[in-house]
Amino acid sequence: MKKWIVAGVLGALASLASASDLYPSRPVKLIVGYAAGGPVDSAARVYAQHLGTVLGQPVLVDNRAGAGGAIAAALTAKSSPDGYTLFFVGSPTLTMAPLVQKTAMYKPLKDFTLVGLLNTYTNVLLVANDSPLRSVGDLIGYAKSHPDGLAFGSAGVGASNHLAAELLAQRGGVRFLHVPYKGNSPAVTDLIGGKIGFMFDVTGTAVGYVQGGKLRALAVTSQARNPALPGVPTVAESGLAGFNVSGWFALIGPPGLPPAVVDRLVAANQEVGNNAAFQQSLARGGYTPSITGPAQFTERLRQDLALWGDVIGKAKIEVQ
């Protein structure tokens, strides 16, 4: 009897090992929570191409836009945990949306299998090229003497550039006037036209406007200067010590993803991250490779949830 049990267990383990060795044996779907053609989609397609080469199977991008990525997140959380449905997720979807959206139907640390970070990016504090504000100090000084008199634009209530400005206000001890838009593009247009005083945008988008002479970069939000804008200081360098904010893209899957599949994806991501062509593609978009495994990703997610939870609570931000 005992021999049969042992034989059965060994047989089951052999079967699992065989299954994991075959993964993936068919195309993998990579969900993206934003529309085709945007910065997240563009980065996801570069990643999908390289990941598919490493895995030996096509990785097909499936755009499920809406609610700041929350629709895609909810879909991922309910998918079969077989490794054939994955989610290329931007940090706001996991660290901001579930904190400001009352209708968000997922919990970042419980409802997914966290595979690993893929890259990081920084935001840039921008003003019009003819603005009299030439530094973070100028901006904070003006806001102190004109409470609620300095307007900033964002992609909407609870968007990453909205919360970055709220963090700046809290750290600087000032108040700004928030003007939410339906996306970054109309906000940038009004910033160039002088209808708002400043805004944050991702480096990949901001560089073109700065180099084209339409906008001026006052600072980047990351701990170190960004290679795409080496002459632009960090916010911390500009007088707000400890200010360090960066976003990221990561790979996650449904809850209960088999450990063997996770290990395969972690190894594949390391191979993708070491690829020079992948690194160059990221650099052109203003991104920095930052490949990690589940443990480091989990810790980063916890830190970001704590940071933005505090900012959102103090600012009393909520989206119905």
C-alpha cells in the first residue's frame, strides 16, 4: 500500500515537472490596461516581442483600457492561473487606483501573483518655456505667497501626475489648484498656452517638448538625475530633501500561478533585461531596466502603497 502511495506521489511530481518544462506550449496573452499607441502600450509591445523570443512562443498584447488599468486588473485577477494570461501593469494601477477608486474590485497584495519589476521611470516637473518660474524653489515660493493661486494640470483625479503634485505640495507646505483633464495631452496643450502653471509628465513624453523649446524642465522626481535630461536637477537637489518618486512597469498574473511557471518567467525576464536591444528600446522611451523577482517586487509595492496611501489620505482624494 505504502509503495503504491509513494509511486503515485512520484508520478504526480514527474507529471508536474514535465508540464512546467513544456511551459509555454502555446501563445501567451499579455493584458495591457491602456489603449493601443500610448506609452504603456508601446513599452508592453517591446517587452512582448523580446519575451516571446525567449519563451519560444508568441506573446500577444491584449488592450483592455479603462479606469486607469483597473478593468484589466480585475480581468487578470479572475483569469485561469495557468501562465497563459499575464498582465503588463503600470505602477499607478496597483499603487494608486485601488486607493482612490471606491469601485476598484481588487487588492494589489492579495489578488495577484507578483512575478517581478521590469523597468522604472521618472516624472518631470514642467512649466511653459516663457514661465517666470525657473526652479522648484521659485515654484514653492510663489505658491506660499499665492495659496491656491498656482494651478497645475493632470490626467485626471487620482492620476499619477495628480498625486505627484499633491506630494510636492505636502512636502513643500503649500497648496496648489488642481485642474484635472481627460488625459495628459490636453493638459500639456494648456501648459504650453499658459492656462495652467505647471504639471508633471513622464520623461519619455517630456523630453520632446523640452528639447523642442516648448516646455522647461525644472526637476525630475527620482533619486538620481535622468540620463535623458542630465542637466535637470532632482526635486531633492532643489531643496526638498528625501523627495524620491519613480513609477514602474511590472509583470503579474492571476492568484495561484504555479511556482514553476513563476520561476520560468523570472528567468525569462532576466534574459530579456540583459538584452542590449531591449535596454536601448527602453532608454529611447525614457525608461530604465530594473528586473527583479517576486520578493523585491512585493517589498517595492508595499512601500509605494504606504507612500501614496498617506498622500491620498492627507489630500482626501476619492473617485466614486
